[in-house]
Amino acid sequence: MISATEKLAIFQEHRGRMFGIAYRMLGSATEADEVLQDAWLRWQSVDHEHVVEPAAFLAKTVTNLCLNQLTSARARRETYVGEWLPEPVLTGAGLDDLGPLDEVAQRESVSFALLTVMEKLSPAERAAYVLREAFAYSHREVADLIGTTEANARQLHSRARKRVAADQQPHAVDPSQWRTFVERFLAAAQLGDIAGLESLLAADVVSRADGGGKVNAARRPVEGSGRVARYLVGVLERFGAGIVAYFAHANGEPAIVAVGPDRVRAVLFLAFDGDRLSSLEIAMNPDKLSRVDDQLSRIGGVSGLGW
């Protein structure tokens, strides 16, 4: 008979992978935590004498909980106020919430842009894509985890890859130049220099903001250099004094964290095509920023960002 202490030790051993699967499938750290709580309850009650591979059992449990969650999540997001964006998670600076992101494929699998694109996939397609691309499960293993045939798992993955590739935006900027571009962008925005901002924006730039009805944010995408420039200046004016922008890493990529006197106010993801800003995604819903607040407290506040 396996003891309660052994059960906990096994669960903790695989916790990182389980959270990684759940976050990528749901695009929400909060919902991923809830899934892990349910998985823990199931792990406590299962007859462990019949569990041959704990890692496979836990991965399958989390995957199926996520598949169920995605069905209800879709219904909630249809009534969500304004644009729905994923929940950002800080990475780097000693933070390992999303596990190791040493390889390009690992970073891409949690990128804000990819998580947004994956919202267009069916739950089964998303599961097949995440399990295959982020965790390198074979098609046979994916089939076992989601309860289908190997042929269907292969088809789900292929269809998901094609849809993701068709929707992904260019990120042609040299990473070493990212900070320079962003500093110019922030300076123009803070000065209210609309003409200067427009010169840094692609003609077809798109800005999306997720306020969730909790804060003042555009409820539809803002498109075009002129409209986006005016919108961004207005956003800064509404933020008011006391907001400081910090460079950070979130979801495996450079980002901006806007911090107010009491809490994080926004996390911004900027994508460039060449030397022009092509898209701007702003997570502003306070409910989706609580984890970033918690992460900052773990590393000693914004001084611990180290970038």
C-alpha cells in the first residue's frame, strides 16, 4: 500500500509537466492551477496498485480535465467582455512556473502569440498540438492520452499545425534590437508624440487589449498606424501618474510590465516586422495579473526582474 507521503512525492515530481500541459492547453495559469487541484484529488483516490506508469496516468488525467475545461471555457469566452487574451506568466529571473525554456521550441510553445492563435483550434486539436509540439509525445502516446486512435491523433496534429502556421505573424526583429525599438516606442508614447509613434508602427498594425470589463480597455482590436498611435497616447493618459514601465521576460519572450503604486497594471507584448511594430497585445484584466504580482513578490519586486 502506497503511503500518503509517497503519493504527494510522486505528484510533486510530475507537477511541473502537469502544469505545463494545462497552461498551454488552457492559456490560463489560474485555470491550470484548478486543474491540478482536481488531478490531485483523483490521484489521492485512485487504486495505485493498478497504476503502472504514474507519469502517464497523471498526464492523461490532466489532459482529459483540460479537454472538459476547454468546452466550458469556450462558452465563457463567448460572453467575455471585450477581447480575450491569455494570462501572462513571467519567465526567467529564477522563475520556473512554466518549466525549462532553454530551447526555441519550448519558448515558442508558451509564447503569448501562439497561445492566442491556439484559441482557434478545437479542444482535441489543441491537445494533440500541445502534447506533440511542446512535450514530444509520439502520435501513439498522444492517442492514448486523449483517447483516440493513432491515425486520428496524427490527423489532429497535422490539422492543428497547418492552422497555427497560417495564423502566426512575422517576428523578424533581431532580439538584440528589441529593447532599442521599444525604448523609442515608449518615449514617443509618453511624450504624446503621435507623429513619432506612427513612424514606428506598421501601416496595418493591430492592438488588442484585454480588460475583461474590469478596467477601461478597447473592446475591439484597434487597427492602422494612425488609430493605434492615438489610442496608445490615450491609454497612457488614462493610466495617469505613478505608472512605471519595466523590461521583463514573460511567456519566454521580451515584454513590458507596467507597474503602479499598488499592483501590476498591464503586461505588454510587442511584435515587430522588420523595424516596425506590427502588433501590440496588452493584458490589463486585474484577475489575469494576480500571478504576475505573486511572482514579483517572490523575486523581491520589480528590482528582481534583472533585464
